[in-house]
Amino acid sequence: MFERHHEPLLPVPQFFGRIARSLIVAAIIDGCALAVGSVGLRWLEGLDWIDAWLNAALVMTGNGPTAHAQSISGKAFLLIYALGGVLIFAAVISVVMAPILHRMLHTFHATVPDDGEDVATRNSN
């Protein structure tokens, strides 16, 4: 997916493009999770769309709902949705941070373009 350790470091404009793609993927993941929560709360609890959206967003971020669930199915849905929100949070953070962490680690192993000497070899001399 990303460049290998023997390949040169990605130029900055392309790196920003990689970050932009990661942010788009993260937004899609968040949007899908928010849509599932909104539809679930609308269907199970009969909330208005804006209230369902607000409650789904608050549950997904760990803040808790503004409207308490009245039905057993709504309570079970909110429990599963809240647990899933933790996994969604981890997935989104991973997607966003992967290119940044990869670039940081890649700089440790990248070859210096001037003399072709490995950075680790040069520092040990």
C-alpha cells in the first residue's frame, strides 16, 4: 500500500494527497456508522431524524444519548452501537494515522539521496 523501505520517501505534495485520501476514507467510515445509528434509533425508538442523528453521534463519541431509550430493543441497540463506536473510533484513528506514522518510520530507513549511504549507517560512524 505504501512505499517500501528501499524506495525513496514520497514527495510532500503526494504525501498530502495520501493524507487527504485517508481523511476521506475516515469520513466515509464515520458517515456510515452515523447513518446506521440514525436509522436504528429512528426505527427502534421513533425519534425524529435530527434527534436520531444527534443521539447516534453522541453515543458514537462516548458522550451518551440525549433521549433515553424506552424499549428493550432500543436499549440493546444503543449498547451494541456504543460498543461498536469504540471499534469505529479505533478504525478511524488507524486510517488517519497510518500514513503519518508510516512516513515517520520510513524516514528512519530511507536512503540519503546525496551519497546513497543508509541513515543508520551514517549515524553509527
